[in-house]
Amino acid sequence: MDLTGRQKGEVEKIMASMDCPCDFKCYKSGFQNMCKAEYNGLGDFANCLEKSGTICIFRLPFGFGIFCTCPLRVYIARELGK
């Protein structure tokens, strides 16, 4: 996936600000190999669409749903619609 200059800069800024237990495999795969999530307009959260047994430090159960709090994944969902 091709990113604009602004998007690439933002992705690099986000990556520099966090530790990723998966070593940024989403970025390294060109955003082809990543978990399922969708942005729902809730700021720093995306809806996590992964199976309920998935283990991830960024999963945040809340009410009847699960949110993704990974800054990079949320950015990708919000800005790139992926």
C-alpha cells in the first residue's frame, strides 16, 4: 500500500512512540498482515473484530464489545480504512 508523505510521517511517528509485541508486522507487510478492526469514530479506539480467544495486549473489553487500543492499528483503520 502506498502512503502519502503525510501518512508515512505519521506512521513513523506512531511507531517511534510505542513498543509493538509483534515487531510491527502490519507495517512490514505493507498493511496486508494485520488483525481485523474497524474505526467507529471513537477517537483513540477501533472496534476489535478478532475472535474472542485472541490474546493481545491492546484488546480492551468494554460492555458487550472489545476495543483495539493499538495506536498504529487505530490510525490505519481511521485514515486508510483498512
